[in-house]
Amino acid sequence: MYSFARPFLFALDAERAHGLGLRAIETAYRTGTTSLLAPRIAPLPTPAFGLQFPNPVGLAAGLDKNGEHVEALFALGFGFVEIGTVTPRPQAGNPRPRLFRLPAHEAIINRMGFNNLGVDALVRNVERARRRGGLLGINIGKNKDTPNESAADDYLHCLERVYPLADYITVNISSPNTAGLRELQEEQALRQLVGALREGQEKLAAQHGKRVPMLVKVAPDLSDRDIEAAARVLSELSVDGVIATNTTIGRPLVESDPVAKETGGLSGAPLMGQSTLVLRRLRSRLPESIPLIGVGGIASGADAVAKMSAGASLVQVYSGLIYRGPALVGECVEAIRRRREAPSRGAVSAL
């Protein structure tokens, strides 16, 4: 069904198509016709962060910033859905246009700028969602007018508000679309911020009687030295997990595209190689007790398997969903299932 709808959506402005697409997914869920968009997916239980995921394929943050479509998105078969990025106060984000397609490269450039209705609106939306079908991640950030030296206050405020509702929480310090945000990935700033958030996490765990995992999402544009420093800090502070990666400011694979000059983060197929390289390097530097989520450039089941081979315990999709449609979710789950079953089949054959 998506193959018929895609030409219409791609004829529209990208941000308008984004909104229409979400409303169509919501309508399909409310009318019981989601099966026309995505076939039912058999479970593939996957443990990570002390949680049990129904399957290892999730939706990356950014599609549903305000948690308005949680139930409908789970109905597509995701093992987990991440909503946000959310900030303490509502903000409009950057001026439009701020979302651009590069169809020849199956890529997207966005400079949305954490546009959202604020954390209180997201909390109300999530509280109204009755059925999940998977685990819910909530991605938190800071308001653009909050200086980096006060960033911890914004993140702690969001952490406290979403903690009772989230199955895990992601700290977004890697979006290229909020000025200065990526400076929080520098070693000293990272240590201060994540240290404060880890203290907050432990206090909230005692207060609520449950420990919600906290993950950190990093950029694909880190040098090897930056990766080494980040891994050292995240290991020492015992974060629960890392998401690799966010979008890239690089353009080497799309520089011939007329849209490539637009500022913002590039996602989609051209990101696959760089994001997977960062994933692999992080895996080699982090202890096995810190699982990784691989995201960036997944456009097929084979791409999802490549992320797992590079060290991911789970994967997320976003831009691939825009180009391939909801069928991509099941394709990725089945590819990972075949990978997981392959060694046992080989062992049986050897006997």
C-alpha cells in the first residue's frame, strides 16, 4: 500500500508529507487497517539494558516528537519506539523550510531544531496511550536558549518528568541543529553532564522504586580520539547504553546533489558506512555491559544485520522508513532472525 502512497507524499513539501504520513498511520490504527500497511511480525525477543524487547527493531527519535502517535506506531510492528526529542519548554524550532529529501540517494537533510510542544505536553500524550505492544524510549534535550553551562538543568527537568513513563531514556547531545549542542560531547563537558544525570537517575530510581535505563546518543562525526574519550567517560560513569549515531554534517557521498548545500543533519543510506564505523569503534572500546543501538542508514534487512555484526544489540530506523515504508520493519526483523538462527543450523548440519 505504501508504494502507491509514496509518489503522492513525495510530491508534497517534505514537512507537510511528514504530518500527513503520521495522520495516515494514525487513521489506519483507529480503523483497524494497519495490516494494509505492515504485516504482523512474529516475536523475536531480545534482551538489552535489563529489558526484554519483543523484537530488536525500533523507531528512532524524531518522527513523533510529541508522543502523539505512540499506539499507532507500535502497531506497525516495532519492538520499541523512541519519541522526542523533547525539551523543558515548547519551542518552534528553526524557520521553514527545514526538511529536504534527496531521493537519488535515499537520504534526508533536516535542520528542525528540536521543534516540540514541551515536556508537559509529551507527558500528557503518553499518559493517554493505553496500548504499547513494545518498549517506549523518550529522547530528551535542552532548549536552544539555554546555555551549555546550564544544560544539565534542562536535561534533569526532562529526566524527572518522563522517568515514570519511559522504559528507557535517551540523552541527545548530538543533534547538529541546535547551536553548540555537540560541544557537550567533549570530554570534560560530557563528564559533567552525564555525571549529573547519573546522580539524578539513581535518585529517581530510589524515589520510584524502579530503575529506568539511561542511554546517550552520539554523533557520527567524532574523530577516533573523540570516540576514545567518549567511551572512557561513558564507561567510568556506567551509562546503561549508547545509541550510535545521530545525523551527520558531512556531505562526501551526496555533494553532487543540488540539495546537499542545505545546512542540517544528513540521514539515510549515505550515513550507513560512517555510522557503522563509529558503532564498531565504540563496541571495541566499551565494556560488554554497555549495549549499543545501531542507527543510521538502514535501508534493508542486510543493513540491519550489518549493524548487528558491528556490535549492535538493537537497531533503529527512520529515513529508511520514509523511502521503503513500514514493510522495512518486518524485513529487518526477519533478516536478524535468520542471522540468529544460522549458527544453530550450521551446528546441526555438522553433526
